[in-house]
Amino acid sequence: MTATAGSPSPEGRGLRRSLGWLAALGVVLVLGGLLGLIYVGVATLTSMLLFGWLLLVGGLVGLLQAVQMRGSSFFWLGVVVAALNLAAGVVVIRHPTGTAAALTMFAALLFLTGGVFRLVGSVVVRGPQFGLTLVQGAFGILLGVLVLAEWPSSSLYVIGTFFSLALLFDGLGLLAMGLGGRRIVSLVEEPERDRLRPPPASPAPPKAAEEEQDQSHN
């Protein structure tokens, strides 16, 4: 089916609708990220509960896959991995605060070790990105020290802050993708609508020329 002149094609309408839903999802994620930054403690507990349920679902799916592969050499490995995921999911759901504290400690140690490696590597190598790597290493060390200095109370807001920032930036990316995609579709469809538009009608002959033609016939 071809689109009439001046109206978007069915494919264009479907693409616009999909990009609109994408932009709407981006708005929801942005709002969730902003709310998470306001209520950081709630965001931390929510992220831990989501993490625990994801582990549980992953463990159940892995267990079903292991049962389907029974008789193969990977059966017991799949059972062990699924059992570990299930056990970790139960622990995270039952003790979200303790899990957040452990993950905060792990994140702080990662910041420290990553910052030290970047700092030492930038000083030893002195490559073209020396200044940027030096700043990244110093920032990682500073962030790790700040998190460890307030631990375990920092676990109430560190994970929630990271989770909310991830939602915020993902939402902004989806929003920009949806709005920019709709704009691109409009720019692509505009020449197509101009091509399908009917040509203008030829102008009618002047009245004086018609009178001269009538006189010549007479």
C-alpha cells in the first residue's frame, strides 16, 4: 500500500510509534533516576532486591537448562552454578543491607586498586594521555578513600547513587535516541512527500486571447 501525497507511509508511522515508545521509556528511566537520587536509601534497597530476584530467576533458568542437559558432561556444572545463584539470591533478598555493605566495600577496593594502577601506570609510561590517566587514577583513589572512610554507613547511599545515575544516563540516552530518530524520520519522509505531491495545474489562457480567437473565427 502506497501512502497518499502529504501523509506519512505506514512504515514511517510504525517507526515513529516505536521511537515514541522508546522516548517514553527514556522519560520513565529519567524520572526513576531522579527519584533515586532524592531517596538514595530506598534506591539502594530496591537495587539489592532487584539483584536478588535476578539471581533467583537466573538460578531457576540455569537449573531447568541443566535438567534438559542431563546425561551430558556439563550437567553437574550447571547444577552447581544454578544452586550458587539460588543461594546468593536468597541471601541478598533476606539481607539486603548486609549485601549492600559488602558490595560497597568491594566497589571501594576496586576504586582504590584501579586508581593506583592508573596512577602508577601514567607515571611510568608517560604516554600521550598522561594527564587524563593521572587525573583518573587520582579520582579513583580519592573516591575509594571517601567510601571506605564512611563505611559501613556509606553503603546506604553509594549503591543507590550508582544505580540512580545509571538509570538517569540510560534514560537520557533513550530519550535522545527516540526524539532524534523521530526527527530523522521526518527529514527522510519530507522529500518523499514532495515527490508524491501532484504537479500544479497549468494556468488557464487569458481572456483577451480567447476573445481574439473568437473574433478570428467569426
